[in-house]
Amino acid sequence: MIGIDRYITHILVVPAGKHYKSLADLKGKKIGVSAPGSYSDNVIQYDLNYPDKFETLYDWRTIPHSGQAVVARQRRIDANPDAARGVARAVLRAEQRIRTDPSAVAKVAKRQFPDRGDAFGQQYAQAAQRLLSQDGHISHEGYSKMIEILQEGEPGLKPIDQSRIDLTDQLLGRGTQRE
């Protein structure tokens, strides 16, 4: 597992002017998630900002969590060690580029969201820098929060010791894993 993000990347937005103040105000209302059992659904079960149409009700982006990671079975890594190392290096290089070259991120945001202005691309780049893993690792706090959120939807889920699945150092040739 190679960590991609450091924080939950979702915020909950509601129509402006509806006077929703908390998640409790949404009880009995229909809300949208990407799919049942999806990352956004899991975050909503656990407890986009378009000007003038929506306002932020709840922002999870400060909660350490790792919801995005590259995951592979150990037998696949063992059978394809060069490919596994290549993927790990590519993910780390991409994370480093996003953190060090905000103009490249802003260009991608402009292509993906052509109707949004330059300010949006700059905000997108700043958010991406803050949200990404700094070194490919998933923090202990982020891993624990991920397990907690997943267990909300799947109470019988048995977590695996993080040290058994964080292969970042091994794949990147950094020696031993960190504590």
C-alpha cells in the first residue's frame, strides 16, 4: 500500500439560503454520494463549493485520513517486484510534482474544469499540496481514522496491522519501515 492523501478530501455542501447548520439538519433529507459503499458514502456515514448555489456545511479536509492509496496483493508484488517498485516510484514522483509545481496542477485543473477561472485552478493546486502524502506513507493517525470510518459501514471489519501493509520503504528501497 502506497499512501496518496493525508486528509479526508471531502466537504459537504448544501444549497445556499436553506439555513442548514449541522448534519442533524439533514436527517430525513436526500443527500447525494458518488455510490453506496463509496468513499464519499463512507465519510457521510461517519459523521465542492459552487458560488451562490451552495455553502459549506461540513468540511472534513482537516481530519487525518488515508482514503486513497495504491493497493496490491503481496503475491502480485512478489511476482512482479520491478513493476511494483516502478508504480511506487511513479506515485511518489507525482506527489512530489504536485507539491512543488502548483502551476502544473492549475493547468490540469483548467483542462478538467474549463468553465472555472484561474483562481479555481490556484485554489485546487493549493488544496492538493496540503492533502497529499509527503513521502508515500500513510500516517498512523490517518490509517486509524480510515479503519474507524470503514468500520462504521462494516462493523465486522478486522483491521490489518499497518506495519504489515505499508510497503512504501521496501518498494522505494529506503530500508526499514518507519514507526
